[in-house]
Amino acid sequence: MGRYTGLPTLDIDFIKASEMSFDTKGGGLEGGRNGLGESVTIETTGGGVFVASYENCFAQRPEEHEYINWVAARMNGSFRFMNVPVRSDWMGPFPLINGVPKPIIGGIPHSDGSLFSDDSGYSQATVFGTVGANAALNAGQMTINVFGASRRLRWSDWFSISHTVKGWRVYRYWEASDPVDVTADVDGVSYSGSQYVISLDRPLREAVIAGTRIEFARPRCVAKFPVGFTLAWRARGFMQSSVSFQFVEAF
């Protein structure tokens, strides 16, 4: 079994991708044909597998080339792992600031109003959730509490859970119940929000207990390079490079 916790996270802001994609592949098998000759599909127990790509990532500065080589040195061979975020900033239930969804707020000062020496501050997610009730391994539905959302859950949103053994795993839902008001204590602080019962696009990778935190801001998933994919370091005139990263959920 691989080590799925304590892993580095791909810096998706630093690699400056011009295109990205996220999907859940598989999850069903053909189960023969009916009397009309139509294919009958059945669901597999483990559900689909998360896949992601960040494409045409521009690099020119020396540290950008160094980062590409570090990812390649770690990930080539498809037997080491890292956390890969889903950049769903635009579509989550985040508050609008100047008309733009804001999943994370930065520049938060210390209690005395001061910032760090480089004028940066703390940051925190604007929306988060917790597991509302215990859910078993391979559960297809779960109860969640959502806090800070600017809208109710509707079509679908990506979110992730940091499992004790499996590490970060990402999910999305295809159905959500009508919300009910809920108040819960999170790390000793009382929050008011909404509770939903959601149907997952793939089963839970590990059992979760009530109170487990759920992340909507930059949700992430443990992943590796697909077998046969390697990240080569290439550069053209003026040391410009454009590389693509491909990932598949780790097991």
C-alpha cells in the first residue's frame, strides 16, 4: 500500500496552466444486452477513478524550470504520489467580491493588526463543511453541513475530504436534498449553516465520522502519473517551456 498522507500539493498557481480538465472515469461495466439488443450497464463497487490534467503550463524563470524538474523527479515512474487540486474557484458556492467568486481570503492580520514581514497575512477558506453523520466505506450518499455558502447547493460542486488512511480524496454530487438549518461546533466555535443529504458521483473511499471537515476551496485528491506518462523537461529559445501534467487517482 502506498503512503497517502503528508504529501506535497501541486502548486497550480505557479505552473500557470492555459487549460485544465477534471473527470471521473469508469465506474460502470457492460452487463450484456436486453431483448432489444441494447447494452445494459452496471455500476462497479468502487465507482469511477478521478483523473486530471493541467496543460500548456508556461515556464521561463529559472525557479519555474526547477519546479517542473522537481515534479518530474518525484512523479516519473508512476509509483509516487502528490495532492492535485481541482481549480473550481469559479463555480463553487463562494461569496462574490467585486463580482468574482472568492474561495479563499488572504491578508488576514495577527490579532494586533500587524502582518508578516513581507506584508502577507493569514488566509482561510470562505466556505467549508463538515460531515453531518457517520458514513461507511463505499457509501453512495452522505449528510453534510455547509458553512459560509453564498447560495444553496444545486447542480454540483467539487469538494474533498482528508481521509485518515487514504489521504485527500475528491468528490462531487449529482443530487442534493433541500437544505435544513443546522448549528454545529467546529474546533470549539459555533457555526450556523445548512445541512444536505447528497448523492456522490463515486463511493466514499474510506468511512468518515460526523464532524470530519470538508473542503470546497481548492479541493484536492491524491494522484500519480498515469502509467506510460512521463514529464520531460523541454525548452526552446529564451528558455521558454510549455509542458502538460497528467494525473490519475492513486490506489
